Amino acid sequence: RQGGTSGPPYQSLNLGLHVGDDPEKVLQNRRLFMQLFGLGLEEMVSCQQMHGNEVGIVTREDRGKGAYSDQTALAGWDGMITNQADLVLITFYADCIPLFFFDPVKRVIAIAHSGWKGTYLMIAEKTVQAMVKNMGCSLPDIQVFIGPGIGACCYRVQPDLVQKVTSRFHDFSDIIYEDEQGYTWDLKATNEQLLMHIGIPGDNIITCPLCTACHPEYFFSYRREHGRTGRMGAAIALRK
């Protein structure tokens, strides 16, 4: 969240155009971010992030969609897949879990936004299925990075959701915790076990242990800051 131009409560590298920040500062931040790839905003592609599980294929014709305005983002999707080089797939976060996918054999990348709804709707599985069906990827080749997001230490959920989660993921272990204050849900562990359940080798999965709510020095957090905060970017691109 550091190194940008936005002021409080969006300080400083806010990449979200939909949170009330000055749009010009957000675009300036996005240009700074894209410099990490040696590319400009015209190579960025984002999707609407509806908290669903729809995943689509991105082509060169989609260059720049969502880069300058949320209105042009790819509609209805929470995940994107491409085999095109120098096309930056980016999604935005302030506690939800970013899922990064890479098949080095077929040279295919994907990114998926997995909040509690996306996790419950198994967007991780949908993304892998789309990579296999549309890009010819093989499960043993797909590598996954589960990025920083809210951890089980901080993600408190209501009993009715706990019941739904334990029913859907009844074979999973250590994803719901109970203490004197109620229940917490480990979204990262749920995604990790889901990926292994569908055939991604455990050795191909890396999970970031950092909790976005615990580290204000590194991350924006919707829960910690009661909704008034910026958004981080999770991005992936293929080199030429």
C-alpha cells in the first residue's frame, strides 16, 4: 500500500477507482505500479469483480479494459486467463484472497479474486477447469500462489455461514475455528485444500502467511478500516 500519491484514508498506493479517491491520483498510482512490468496502462486488463465465480479468457483485443475506468472493466468476471505475453491481468483487494495461476508448459497465466463468496463458490476450481478446457493445461503442470489476504486470526463469521461452509467443505480440515468470541474462517486453507482436492499437487501451491488485517504498514484492510480504505493490486503477466 506504500509508495503512491494518494492521501488519507487511501495512503498511498491506492489502485481502486471505486473507493472515493481522486481518480487522477489513482491513475498515477496505476502507472507507477505498471512500471514494475515495464509496461503502461494500455497493457492492463481488469474485471468487474462481482464476488462470483465467473472466469473468462482475455485476448489482445481486451488491452486497456478497466485500466482507465471501472466502467470498461470486463463485465461479470472475478477471474481472468490468458496466454498472451505482455498483457497484465490485475484484480484489486483489501482483505479478499488473490489466487495466481501459472502453467509454464503451456505458458498460460490466470488470476482470480476469492473473497468469502468466491471461496464458497469455488472460483479456484472454476479457474483451473477453464485453464484445462480452454488452454489445454494439465493439472500437474499448474502452479498456484495464494496471496496475502485476511487470515483466520481476523476473519470472523456468523454461525449460519459456518454451517454452510462446513457442509460444503465437509472433507476439509482446520478451516473453521471456534473461540470464546465465536467463529473464524481460514479462506486461504480452504482454497489450498480445494486445489489439492481437484488434483493440483501440494508441492505446486505456495500460500502467503501474511494477514492483511494484521499489517497496516503493508496492506489496506476493509475490515480493519471499516470499509473506508484503498485497494491493493494483484497482477500477473507473461514475459515475451
